[in-house]
Amino acid sequence: MSTPRVYVIHENPEWFPPLAAAFEAEGVPVQEILLTEGQIDLAAEPEPGVYWSRMSASSHTRGHEHSKEYTRAILGWLERAGRQVVGGSHVLELEVSKVAQHGLLQQAGFDVPRTTAVFGTTTLKQAARTFTNGQDVPFITKHNQGGKGLGVRRFDSLAEFDAYVDSPEFEAPVDGITLLQEFLTAREPFITRVEFVGGEFVYAVRVDTSAGSFELCPADACEVPQATWDQHSAGAVCDVPGADQPSAFSVRTEITAEHPLVQQLRTFLADQRVTIAGVEFMETTDGRTVVYDINTNTNYNPAVEESAPASGPRSIARYLGGLLETQYAAQLTA
């Protein structure tokens, strides 16, 4: 067998360079396992090491429709062999289901947006009428298996929603589950994302959504005209391109590890055995603090990393390197 190392399981090579640089800086041996194709010998023992899964719920948008199933297969193989897996099978199922996230957050006592999950499309229009009590009030849609704001749209009337469902523009969710969700307005035009590594608080990111078409709904994305997705951003919001424009991302220095919500989220993640994650919330005009999304394949924004008190990628490298050292100290120093 080879020298023990950290293996990073993912499907998007564009996300890996900042992580590779962080592992190199921390002196932690690392290797990619790219799950776009390949094979595993089910009779073989996995290589020694620590395995970190950062499979994304949006993998199908990059032409990797089956990477979720590949990941399920390899995580089961690793776990049956007794390898240490960070972001294992239970975390993957949380990553790819907002229904699961919503249920666990609600059960833990967080304020979550009122949501209905609709299976298929034949009952979508009737479900919207039930959801709004037949009234023309704003609501949003999103995909159950999301990321990158998939399926996030605002509707101000049932007629508008009916026309969308019947139109060629209707965006079918990959798993067939569409969420209908209450529309909430932010007290100020931003959302907050709290980053955790090794179960501990790293920093909180303020994401400016003032340029978006949503005033702010509990969505996975803000819509910015002529914007491009920032691959190294929080993954759940979009950034306006152009070096002469300020970044939408900044550190919320007033939110620390002692903040009551951070403490509550830390306990929640520990209970769910999730050690690396970014959790998003918004503060509304009616005084609510609504938690609405858990990202277990968290990415980090370069502008934030430049000013943050700690580095997200390097925190991950240190955390996983520590797990590796604990398990394989003798082999690593031989």
C-alpha cells in the first residue's frame, strides 16, 4: 500500500487548486479522487488514509449526472472497510436534499422558512394554491437537490406561476422535487454564511445581495444581471465580475464563536456528525433569524480569505492533516 495521505473525493477540478495550495502550505500529502468516471475493485482494500468527500449537489449541472451515485458507491466501500471518512454517506444525503436539511433544522429548533415539497409537476399549480391559500402573495421555488440557485424564482401571482409551469422555461429539478417556499424580506440586503471546519467556527461571511433581483428571499442564490458564478465563492451566491467592482463578500467581524446562533449551529452540526460546512441564514424585516441552507462542500471566496482572521482551506488542511497524523503517525514518520 502507498504512504497514507488525505484523499479528496469530488467531481469538479476547477474547485481543487485553492485546496491543493492549502494542503501544500500545511505539508499534508493529498490526492484527488475525481468521480466523473473510473472504477473500484470491491475485493480490494482501500489505500490507507483519510478520505474527505466534498461531492456537490449541483454536480449534474456540469454534465456529471451520475457522480452522486458514484460517490454513494465509493463511500459505502470505504466505510465498510473501516477507513476514516469525513463527509460520509450520511453527509452526502444531507447535501443533496434540502428537504432533509429543512427537517433536521426545524427539529433542532431553528427558525426555517415555511416550505412545501412537491413531487413531480402535475400537482404543482394546485400545490401553489394550497400553499398561498389561493392568494396572490409572493413566494419562491427552488430545487430540492440544488446549489448555485437552481430553480430559485420569485412569483407574485398564481397566474404568473401557472404560466411558468406550462412554459418551455420551466426548470425541472433533477430529482423531481420542487420546493415552494415563503418569500421573506431581509432587514438589510445581505445574507450571512457561517463557516465551520473540524466542528469549530472559522468565520462568518456577509454576502451583499443588493444588486440582485430578489429583495431577499431565503434562496440559494442572488440573481445579478450579467453576473458569472464565482467558483471559489460560497457556492450559494453569485458575484459581479470586474476588477473595478467591489466584492459582494466580506467578513462579518461582529459574529464570533461566542455568538448564540453560532453556538447553536455548532451543536447542531456535532449532533449530525458534520465537521466541515457552511450554514446560511438571513435576518428579516419582521425580526426573524431564518436558517435555510447547509453546504457540506463549502467553497471559499478569495476576497474574504484575504481579510479573514483564519483561512478556510488551510483550516481544512490542518484538520484533515491532524486526523491523518493521529491514525498513521508511525507510517508518516518512518
